[in-house]
Amino acid sequence: MTENIPVIARGDEYVVLYKGGAFDGQSERRVASADGWDKEITTLASVDGIETMLVYNAETVRVVGDQVQVVYVWDAADSDELEALEDRGEL
């Protein structure tokens, strides 16, 4: 099964697709390190003016055309807690 996992070299670009959390549905380009794509990404998000650390873990990797795409899933347990809407005074 490991023969189907794409390999990227240091300095190659890959596409990050976020699933869940504050970045759900967003994408960005990143540059691979010596180890390839990141296994985990920790991002800083500003949710209603409050900075929050969000952790995303690599879930799936695929090649589309000539680009590597990595889907990262929000890890709520390892991330800072996001305030519920009712706690933000929006409901």
C-alpha cells in the first residue's frame, strides 16, 4: 500500500485542504520540508477577535494532475477551545 503514497522533495509545493475548525473548506499552498509534507499543522486563527491555536492532522494525500494535495482534519482535542456562539453574545 505504501507504493501509492506520493513523494515530494524539499522545496516542492503542495496544496493544503482544511477540514473542520475555523479554516474548514479553505486551502493554501505550502512548501515541503526535508521530510515532505507536514504531518501536523498548528495555525493561529482570530475568531471574533480572539486568537486561537488550531491543530490539523494530515488525513489523506493524493496527486491531482501534477500537484500533491493533503487533506488536514481539525483536531479539536489538541486545539484551543472555540467559544460557542451563545458565549460570544451572537445568539
